[in-house]
Amino acid sequence: MAALRIHFIFLLCLSASTLLWGRPSFSETTISEQALGSDIIIEEMYQPGNGLPVGKILSVWGQAIVFHRDPTLGYRAQTGLPLYTGDVMRTREATWVLCRLVDGSIIVLPPQTTLTIVQSNYNSARQTSVSFLYLNTGGARFRLNPMPNLSAYDFKVQTEATFTTTREADFVVEANPEKTDIVAFEKSRLEVTGTAQPEEVTFVSDFQRATAAGKISPLTVETLSREDIDALRKQYHTAPRSTLLAAGTDYHRQNHKTDDAVFEETIVEDQPRALDTE
């Protein structure tokens, strides 16, 4: 009887609260924010970071959060938003983000990825550009397309176990606590070092994969099959998601348009502009 009495009182209180304040809302947005952690605040109004923009979000599919230098204050990633030095991009499940840095490089972020823009500087007077990114966890594709007339250009990607430097490449980095994989597509030349042996440089080129099995293991290099490369390229496609879905129509299938070809068509009116960040 006591249990029934408590249950009745609970239902009575719930009915009264519904009448007074309306039905409680349990939206997908609220649940997603709670999943980020109680110490993280998601602001609705996007605020710029420090300095000049060093990049731009080209397309978002799903839920992603952008943090400036404050790791407890985030903003919802949206198409067209600028990116700044020190920004951290974090993708959720079933999320895909396409962005571009001031040096012309394209970055693809799949689900469950955290990437930090440590540095991205363009000096118009010296015609030099340096980009440095840290892949905390997850995966990312980096497709370099440096602006013309650059006298010096460096692109660097670091993980907990590896450090990659390049000037001309299209490559994927995947990092997790167990290992780090670095895969080079066509026309790529990478210089990779591992934290276990930082004095040794490993060169990785077309269709090769360098693997570091943990922070204390040496790098190993192997050549991948065309099928493996095609599967990885499909996973990290560079076409905006909405355009890619349209590319599945009979018209696009008959014209045999690849993901990269669709991407080139959609970005032709959105070419990178030289922003002097120094």
C-alpha cells in the first residue's frame, strides 16, 4: 500500500507540473549537449576567435563542435563559419566535416575525430605558408593544394606517436591509443618520424602506409592494394555530403563523376583567399 501511495503521489506531482509548465522537452539537441559533458557549454551565437581567420568550414553533415582556446566553451559547427589558430574541431557519431585552410589545403573529418589547428600562417610579403595540425584522436584526410607563387610551404601533422611533414601530398592519418596509420594517395611524398625514434626519417609515397604500433614501436611501411586505397578514399571523400548524395543519381552515374570531380565543381566559386596571418 505504501508503494502504491508513493506512485500515486508521483503521478499527481507530474500531472501538476505538466499543467503549470507544459510538457517537458527532451530534444535531440539537449541530449547531445549532455553527452558532451557537464563542464562544456555550447553557445548558440558563434563568436570569432583571436586574430584573423585561418580557415573556413565548407560543409557539415551531422553534429560537430568547434572550440576556440577555451576547452569548456564550444560552438556548433556550421557551413561558412571561419576557423582560427588554436581552434579544436570535434565530430560526433555519424558526422562528416569538410573544411579548408588559408594555404588551400582541404581537410576531411569523419566521425569521432578531434583535430587542433595549432598554427596556420600565411605571409603575403614573403610568400610563405606554414600549417601545423594535431590529430588528437580519430582520422583525417589532408589534401594539399598550396596557393601559387609560394616561395616556401610546410604542412605538418602530429599525433601522439608520429610527426608528418610534407609539401605535396594527399594523405590520411588515423590515430588511436593502439596505433597510428599514415596512408599516402597519388602524388604524395611524406616525411614521417616516430616518437620512439625521432632521429630516423621514414619516407612514404604513393599507395604506401606507415604504421606506428604505439609510442615506443618503430615505424613499419607497406604498400597497399588499389582496392584498399579506393576503399579508404571513399571513406574520406572530399565531395560535400549533400552534393555526393546527388551524385548518386542516374545522371551522375552515367557521366562517371568521381567524388573529387564533384568537389572541384562545387568549390570553383569558393577559391582560397590569401589572409595574412602574420
